[in-house]
Amino acid sequence: MVMLKCKEELERHGVDVIVNRTTDVEISLADKVSKANESDAEIAVSFHSNAGGGDGFEVYYYSSSVNGKKLAGLCEKYVKQLGQNSRGLKAGDHLYFVKNTAMPAVLVESYFLDHQTDVQIGNTKAKQEVFGVAYAKAILEYLGIAWKEPESGVLYKVQVGAFAVRSNAEALKRELEAKGYGAFIKEE
């Protein structure tokens, strides 16, 4: 969801986006890097959720890439604005993706899946999409493109009767609001 929302926001701003996958299928690192290098893209970003006994966000870049470090810093800037703590910018020279791409590349780890508190930061589609927006803002700033708020005025009625339980209707309302839409609960 993080990558898909980032892609959606970048495309909304006129950026051409190339992705390796849009479903949960495994692609080898070599294939990911090869596709990136063949794309003539200006940057490459690999989206992840962390594990291994920590908490917070971290971002990796290739140590000799000034522009990779700049993009990593912008990712950190926007993720910290979400309230997520940062484990910092890290040289990822040992990471195949950032080491072997022909363009500035970063690998972002938004939160830890195995940390009881940290996982709450990204445990729903709406929460993951917030990270996608943060990364889109970072990429847009890197590219010199001004962020445009989503068009307002779109209003959704969420009918309680259409759901088995009211909490599902309320969750949809929150999700719509997180995307910048107006939404309200209609009892019937």
C-alpha cells in the first residue's frame, strides 16, 4: 500500500512512475536492479517494512551518492513529520539495491513489523497510505515539483446499513478523510 499510494500521488503530480510489481509476488533483487537500470529513471526507491527487534523508520543510500543521501534526508524529513521516530540515514553499501542501481537510490524501512508499538503505525491500509504520501512529498521535493493538496469538495456518504458493524463504516470514513476527502456517517 505504501508504494501504491506513493505512485498514485506522484502520477497525480505528472511524474512518470515505473514499478517492479503491484501485487505480492517475489521478484529477484537482480531483476529489480536490472529493470531500474534499463528504465532511465532519475531515482529508484525500494519500499519495505522492517523486522529484527527495533522500532522506527530508517533509510539507506549508497555512501558515495550525494543525491542518494539528499533523497534519503528528504524521506526522513517527511516521515518524521508523521510522528515516526527516525533511526537515521544509513550508508547501505552492503545492500544490493542501493549499491547496484545506476541512479541515486534509497531503501526505506517505514516501521518494524515485529515491534508491538511500532506495528500500530502501519497496521491499516489508511496508515500505510500516509507513509506513501510522505515519500511522494520527499520525491517531489527532490525533483523540484511543488506539492499540490488533493482537490477538496469531494464528499462521500458512508451508510452504516451497508456494513455488518458500525465500526467498519467508521473505519471507511477515517480512510477517506486520510485521503483528503470529506466524509460523513449516514445512519440509514
